[in-house]
Amino acid sequence: MKFKELPLHEEVIKGIESAGFVDCMPVQEKVLPGALQGRDIMAQSKTGSGKTAVFLITLLQKFVNARDEARKLPPEEAFKVKLPVALIIAPTRELAVQIEDDARILSSGIPDFRIGCFYGGVGYAKQDKQVLEGVDLIIGTPGRILDFQQMGKLHFKTVDTFVIDEADRLFDMGFYPDIQKMFKMMVVREQRQTMLFSATLGTRVRNLAWDYMNNPLEIEVQPEEITVNLITQGLYHVAKNEKFDLFLRIMAKENPTNALIFTNTKAKAVEISKRLNVNGYTTQYLMGDLPQSKRLQVINRMKSGELRFLVATDVAARGLQIDDLEFVVNYDIPEDFESYVHRIGRTARAGKSGKAIMLACEQFVYGLEAIENYIQMKIPVLWADEETLPPVEDKSAKMRFRDLVDESEYASRSNSSGPRSRNASGRGKGAPGGRPRSGDSRKPRPSAPRAASAPIERPAPRTTTKSTPRAQASGKPVSATRPKPVRNDKSYNDIQKMDFEERIAYYKQVYCTEGKPTVASDAPKASPKPTQKPRPRPQAGVQGDSWEKTQAKSKGKQPSRTQGSTPQGKPQAKPQPKQQARPQSKPQAKPTAVEAAPQKKQGLLARLFKRKKGDA
């Protein structure tokens, strides 16, 4: 079927012709008739099958029809008509940008159609300006679209057509709750058109369609099998340390116009890219954590033909669409068998053929069987001999990974915050343990001669002979010093040979200072301080003795204590009912000189101990 056979507006046909489309692809032929009638669509289709043109042509046709209907109305009523607004959700930034590029080509015949693309990784200023100017088609990733909705700049109630592209990948990346949230903020299903495209129609995809779509038209296409059949595949078994050498021989033989090389890790992608540049191949690498501006710059260079070779990981290559890609190299066998089909599918787009080569080493060869079971075919094994693949000199063979990467570039990707040394050991070339770089013939940079510096005058050590007011007031000799400790002049082995008694005596000599004579001093001795008489011990009845001890001492000498009487028998006021009367001790006279014998000052614990001993 040709596009001209479909009931499309002439402005839409003009954009289709500018894109170079003439015949409909299988998914376009099956989906477009129902989509143009306004039916909800649930189609099984993957990137490269032509599904992007399906929903873009449908959106453009609805916009042109609504615009023409508004033009038929009187001017005062035409300005009140709201033209339909479409929302397209994509899983990745690259896919969103690719959809935007396709939309601008297909809408080239519609002068007043406005497109806005919203995704993370860049600032809000440019995208905010697009919202203020007004957009008829909104393309973006779920996170940034919801950000603008929460800021009140996008309103889902105005969305007339909702498109979910690559729904299975969206759900795998954790956007299923976000898609549900968008559906709940839109108008009811009868008032909008919803189109869902997915590589596989799994349980989650079908549940979403049944919950939020209006009797969708289900269309199944198997693009994976078609893509695999159009690709010439090959497999080389090679050792891990010989893989890059074989890769250079394959590149020299094939000499493709452009190629996409896949690796399993970011570090390997950087290494392969740098080594290819050393060997004369203009190459860039693409990974998930690359800044968005640089990612778009690399992709645009690849699409324009300025860049011939691109090394990427699976995450970075999602949504990557490069027309007329001739060659795909699986430098590492993918750990996920479905990723193999997505990788090689980059070279067979729009019904074209391509070639894919895979290098199987001992590290990733265990995933080969699952891939062959998934695609239901055995990948032909190719043999590398000198006749079919002549040897090629590897100019980066003697270089290490750190030599291939620029110092500033490596420091920006390292986890450490500060700059690191050029040497892999982190200690520099001249430090102990540092090794010179292999193949590095550069001489060390001579350092500038140092000027002769004057000797530094250090301050004299402080002495302790200076007299201070505190020392004079205490009466201690100013020049008295502490005895110098005996230096440990015996080794560890000598100490181990000693017996127990000799070791104890040695330790006492070295570490004990008790009983050692102090250094004699010529200063006059200070007069002794006058002795102070200690306080007398409290007698029986004095405050501090317990009630039982006071009673024991005063038994038979003083009348017994009763309520309302003192030890002298004098009447005493009755205590208040809420207050407990405290027993009062008998006042004693001041102790005589004989009783006040010199005694040591006793602490609280000693006195308590003696009281308990007396009670016993």
C-alpha cells in the first residue's frame, strides 16, 4: 500500500514526500487505517519498524482536520476553539530527540504546527520558553514531563491524543507508576485517543491497556524475526588477550563506511575508542553517564557522517537511530540474550540489510547458547587465518589504558575529588613502588634551580630557671629539676633472655621512680609550713552520728526520747501532721584540749564505714 492511497491531507502528504516515504511498511499498513479513524491502538512493534511514522502521521492528520474545521467558523468563535494537543512519552532522551527530528520532517508542510521536546540532563530555560510560546505536540521522558506538570506549566486535561512508545522498556526502567499517574490526570478514555507500541505485549502492557484504553485494536508484528533474517551474522572464537588484534584485522578487511561497536562495560568502551583512534579510526564513545550536551553532539556527528565509528554500551544505545548503518560489532557477547537482537537491529532498518560480527572470548562465551536459542538459529562460525584476515599492526599494543586517556578526562570520571598521579600506583614515577610507563621515551622535565637560602635562625630552647611569683610564693627552690629517667639501653632480645626476677628488677629500674633520690640543689630549703590542728571528731549526739549510735551512747545518762519532749525534758511543740519530726541531737559542749587530740581528717566514706562498724 502507498501513502497516497490513504485519506490524508495534502499538507501531510507533502511532509511524507519530504521524508522520502512512498510505500507503507507492514506495521504502517496494518495500524494506519484504524488510527486515522480514531481507534485506540495496541501494537507489537520495535524501533526501526516504521511505528514512529504511524503515530506522527495520525497526530498531524487530526491537527490539520481540527484547524480546517475552526477556520470555517466565524472569527469570534474560531478563536475560542482549542486545537488538539498530543503527548508522546519515550523511555530515553535519545529516542525523544529522534522522534522530534522525525516530527519536524513530517510536519514541514504544516507551517503553524509547534513541537516541544522535554527531557532531563539539560536546563529548564529553553524548554520553559517552548511551553510559554505554546506547543501542539509534546515529546519527552516521564520525569521531565511530570516536573512541568507539577509546576503548573503543562496540563494533562488538554491532551487529546496520548502515545506511549516502547512501553516494555518504560516499564522495565520503573516508569509504570508514572504512566498510571498521567492516565489518572487526563480526561476519560472515551474523550481521548491512546496508542501504545511495545516490542512485546506482556502482562503489564496488556493490563495497562485494559485499565486505561478504550477497546484498543490489537495488532501484532514480529519485527525481530524479520530483522534477524535480513542481517548477515558471523561469529569468531578468540582469546580475550587477542580480541583487539582480531578486531583490527576484521575492520581492515571490511572497511565499512560506518560501524557501531558494543561493549558490556563503560571502561571497555572508553578503552576501545581510544585504541581505535591511535590506530587511525576516528571514533567516539557513548555511555549512560555522559553529559547530555556531549551525547547529542556525538549522535549528531554520527548521523551527519562526520564520525564513522561509535563505541557504545547497551544503556547508551537505547533509542539510537542511525540511517544506513552498515556494520555492527559485538565486541563483548551481551549478557542478556534480548540485547543481542536490539544491537544487531541497528543495522537493518526500514527493510534494509546489514552485517553483524560477534567476538566470543572465554569471559562472555557462556551467553552464546541462550542467544542462539532465542533467535532460533546457529550463528555461523568464521575462522581467522592469515589469508582471509591479513595481520595488522596494533599501534596501541604497548600502551596502557591510562596512557590512552587524557589526564583531565580520566580525572573527571574518577571517583576521587582531587587530581591523581599519572602513575597507576598513585605515587608518581619517582616514588618507591612507582614504575615507568612502557614505551614512554619522554625525559623528565628539568626543575628550576633553587636559590641559595640563608640559614634559618631557630629560637633558643626555653629554660626553667626563670623565677616566677608562684615559685617564690611556694617556697620551692627555683633551680630544682626533676630527675632524668633512665634510658632503656637494652634491646628486645636482651630483655627476652632475662628470667622473671631479672626482668622485674630491670622494669623497676627503668620505670619506677619511687624511692629514688632527687637531684641535690644548692638553693636554701624553705621553712616548713606551720602545722594546723585537725578538727575534733564529733562526740555522741553531734550532728553526723546516726540515731542508733546516739541512743547507744546516751543510754542511762539521758532520758529516753518521746514525742513532744527534748533530751533535757523540756516540752516541745507538736509537729505538723504533714511534716515528720526530725530527731534532734543533744547539744554538746566544745571539746577540751585533751579530747581534741591531733587526728587526721576523715572523708565521708571512712566515717560511714566506722558508723556501720559501731552499729554492728
